[in-house]
Amino acid sequence: ENISLYFLGHIWRKRMNIIAIDCGRSFIKGAYIDEQNGEIIRTKLIGAPEDDADGDFSIERTLDCVKSLIGELAREDTAVNVCFATEMHGFVAADKDGKPLCDYISWKNECAHHAFRDGSYLDYMKKMLTEKEVMSTGMPLKAGLPNVNLFYLMQNALKDVPAREVFFYTLGDYLIRGLSGKEPLIHPTSAAATGLFDLETCRWNEKILRKTGLQDIHFPEISRGRSFIEAELDRRQLFLFPAIGDQQAALLGSSLLEEDTLSVNLGTGGQVSVLTKSKVFSNGYQTRPYFYDLYLKTLPHIPSGRALNVYFHFVQELIRDFMPVEDDKIWDYIMRKAEESSREDLDIDLSFFSNPLSDAAGGAVSSIQEGAFGIGNLFRSIYRQMAVNVRKAVDKLEIGDYEKLIFSGGVARKTPLLRKFILEELAYSGVYEIAENETLKGLYRYLKSLGYEG
């Protein structure tokens, strides 16, 4: 580890409060948390730097936002523990001094579909790697993941940079690198999201790295147990813990702790998940590291808020052509019309983006009848289709009975009608909970899972 166990124990007893930061696609949210009881004392929400059409953005601007956020939350504290949950499946390539060699490459960037040899970059990697090698990562080979995007980057924008001079970081790892000037440790939840991790050995996947010519790139050391990096910012000591994946943080904060609990997380993206004690591999779902020696069986990329916004922006544009209206008021109008409608008979396809439930190349609305194409029927039908997708995802996870259901994510939390449809589709009448502030609470529990006592 980076520090002695004696020093670690000494720091653990100093009772420093916690700054938890959730760094997502649209917003960066931070919280100042009481280390003794987990109470969120204050929060701050700021907009993330704007990205381009592929979702890529300047990582340095994000780092500046995070530095400012830490200062505003810490206030008079001279020392704080800092932990991050960040969006997964993105990365930054930097040089040995931590200077970015490219913008942050987001999961929205599907450069893997670009032409390469007799097909695409994705086609080439599918031919190069065996099914067993891919399954050992717990992740698929798909456009948008670092396993393909990094290969593309090294063949194009960084083709003249020797691999041995390239340092790979996920979003959270780079923030720690930028705050401390030191090489970070990467948490398994972040490493696994790259598609370059070997879930069986808990190490970087040497076979895949070698076959793709990425073996000389510097990847962060995998974090094992208690570990952190000390830094100083504005004369304040920071103790930076390895960043964790935002999915695992949210589910941990929503109290997904038992194998007999079903998690339905619907935010910008959607996932349906259950816990398992064993490492299971399947082409039908993904397996990801979790906490407490457990693993997630999960089906991610279920159409949720990102797909819902396609329809919302259509309504938004129509209304704003006539008068300025806040988004919240438009959503209130939509929800009221959906609740009032007695129809949900439109056929909806939410496949605006690739997802595991459909091979369609785009979204669609069909079975439109004269006099029945109103806002209420449209959104009521959309919510019904989202509920059907959740049921399909549960079927693909091949799970048995569950005694508890947890809803998390902004879309599920803010939409009672959607929750009602999901319960109907699952024929579930048991106990369910609705999580709030789950990612920030999950970061607190993450520190507790390390044995942290303040």
C-alpha cells in the first residue's frame, strides 16, 4: 500500500468529516457528511462542463470544478476525507506528468463503429478476442466501452505516441491524479467498467491487453482494501480514497445489501440488478464487482431518462416557441396529462441508443389512432413500455423470488405512474423502497465498508 498501516490507523482516528462527490454527465454534486452518523450536512450542485456531440469534454475544466466544490464544502476544515463516485465507461489518456493527451473519452463516444480494415473497429476486436476472454471481464464488447475506444484512440489520435508513454485513467482516477500529483489506485468497480479487467483474477486482463497491443500502456494499480492518497489543496489536507463506480455507489446507498433484493435503478440510464456471492458469467447480462465480497448481476443500458428526454425535448420545443416555460412546469404538465389519460395503446420503441432489449436501429411510435395521439396517451404509453422493459430485464437476469424491491434514480423516484406500471408488470405486491441521495449515501457506506470509523 502507499502508506504504513500505523499511519493509516492514526489518520482513521482523527475523526475527519467526509466530502462525497458524485461526478456525472450533467452535474457534479458534492456533500459534506458527518463522519460519525452519515448525516448530510450540506450539499452543492454545479453543472458539469459542456461536452461535444460525442460526449467528450475537457477533463481539466472538470478538475477545476471539483477543486472549487471541495473548497466550498469543506469551509473551515483543515483536513477532510474525500471520495468520488463517477460515471463509468469513460477514460483519459495522459502523459507521465498527468497532462491529458486527449479530452475525456465518454461512453457516449461510439467511435468503434468507424471503418477499419474489412469492417469496423468493433468488428475487428470481436474477431480478435475469444468469447471466453470477453466473458472473463464481466462486460461485453460494445461501442462506447474503453476496451474498444482505447484501441481506436491508439490507432488514430495517439498513433504517434509510444504506448509506454501513455497513462490510462478513468474519470475518478484522473481527478485524484490532478488533485494530488500522485499516481492513483483504481477501485475494482471502476476497473471492471473498462472491459479490460479480469474478474476471475481481479487484475488487468493481460490476454486482452496483449492481443490489442495495449500491454505497454500504464494502468493504475488495483486497490485492495484500505488505501488512500494524501494531498493538499488551499492549505487543507485531503485524504483521497479510490473512486468507485456510480452504479455501485447508488445501489449501495439505496441499501442493496442482500441477495433476495431486486434493484431497479432508473436515472439517465437504467439498470436492473441483483446481488450474488459467486462470480457468474453470461452473455445475457453483466457481472460487476460490488462490496462485502458480493457481485452484481446486472443488465445495464435499459432505456431510461436519456431516451425519455427525446420525447420531452419535442414537447419542450413546441411550448417554448410560444412562451418561455421552465422545464419543471413542462414535466408537471406531462405528468398531469399522463395521469388523467385513460389510454396507453401506442406502441413505443425506446431504442434511440443501443440497448440489450432490442436490435432496433432507432426509436418509434406506432399504432396511432385518429384522435388518440395526445400528450397523456403518448407519455402513459412510454412509461408502460419502460415498465415492460424492466420486466424483460428481470427475465434475462434469471433470478428467482425476491422479498424486497428498491427503486433508485431520479426517473423512478419522481414518477409514481412509472413505479405503478413496473409493480404491475412484475406482478409484485411486496415491500418496496424509494431511495434518495443514494449515491452520496453510498460513498459514506463505501468508507464504512473499508472499516472506516472516523
